[in-house]
Amino acid sequence: MTEYRSLNYNERPKKAQIKYLILHYTGMATGQEALKRLCDQLAAVSAHYLIEEDGQIFPLVPEDKRAWHAGVAAWENDKDINGLSIGIELVNPGHDSPNYKGNYRKFPAEQMAALVPLCQEIIGRHGIKPWHVLGHSDVAADRKCDPGELFDWQGLAAEGIGLWPPKRLEGPQRNLRDVSSFQEKLARYGYDVPRSGQRDLRTEAVICAFQRHFRPNQITGIPDRECHLLLDSLLAAKISRIDH
């Protein structure tokens, strides 16, 4: 690893236990631009690690400190995600943003090969649960879409990092207009979603975040039958692991 340092951090809350691993893309043209920003005290943003496209790892903030990577975010009943998480930034131009026209692309094999052992080490050190390995979009769906639909969540799950639904999905037909039950299940999995029974803008953003993570080939914001089956399987896996 290459030594580097960001001063953009503070202390974690007293008795806080690290329980989340949050993955991001940088959303900037180059790794050097991202690194400069993450270490710029005026920018007031940071992450614990940055991984270049060639696989080079930059440790920026000590793991026992609270890096500023998630912003306004939530999962399960937790609101201070920064205080409870480790954040990793992956160099990638990302989707278009107001300040930068992105060139979103797949994450190189070298970058993913560096990410896997780093994640495994972090998960091992802190006992992070599979359903607590998340993307920025999962915990901040109305603001963020990273690391996005080109990120290989399935490959990570195969390495013991996070959850992924089984290949074969079975279950009953669903009333596709029953948004209420899908909202309820999203909330049970961990998403911060309204319980309005309506496919409002916030709910649609959360559904898109779910689809980016677990069905990246079709992002519609609509809770169709496949989405119900995917979410049912994830909930079953989460419950079975909690029980054991």
C-alpha cells in the first residue's frame, strides 16, 4: 500500500461499533483529482481508502476515525452511517453530474482484485455482516447512484463480501400495484424508504438503488415480480444468518 493522509475526519461516537462497509466511486476524471479532493480540508470529504484503476491502494484515514464519505444516509435504524462505517472510494468517472460530465465505465479487473482482499480484511477485523456491505446509493438513494450498475456485486458476493440472490428464483405471482408490501420488505432489509403505499419519488429512488445493486441490467423504479423474488430471497438469507 502507498502511504497517504487526509485530515478530513473526526472521532467516532463513544462506544460506536463499526458495522458497515460502504463502497463508492469517486465521480472524478482521474484518481489524482479524487485524491486531491479527499485530502483537501476545504472540501470536507474523505474516505478510509481509495483504490486506483490499476489496483493501487491509498489509505487515507485510520479505520478507528470517522471519515466523511456517506453524508446524509441511513440503513436499518442507523442515521450516522459515517460514525459506524468504513468507506472505500473506487476511481471511476461515474455518471454525469452538475460539475462534471462523467464517462461511467466498468471497474477494471486490477481494481476489483485489489478491492476483494481489502474488503475481506475489513470484514474480518470488524465482523461486518453481509447485508451491511452496501453501496453509497443503498444508504443515500435520493442523492447518489454509486458505485452503480456496472459494479460487480455478484463477484464480490462470491468472495464472501455482501449478499447476492440465488440463481434460481421461485415464488408466487405478485400484484405489481402493491407498492406497500414492497416498501415494507425494503425497510425490513434495511433501506430507508417511505411506507406511503405510493410509488412516490423517494420510493422510486430507493427501488432504483435496489435494482442497481441486485438487478443491474434493468433499472426501472418499478417493483415487478422479479424484484419481489429477489428481495424475498435476500430477506430469507438475512433472516437465516441472523438466526444462526
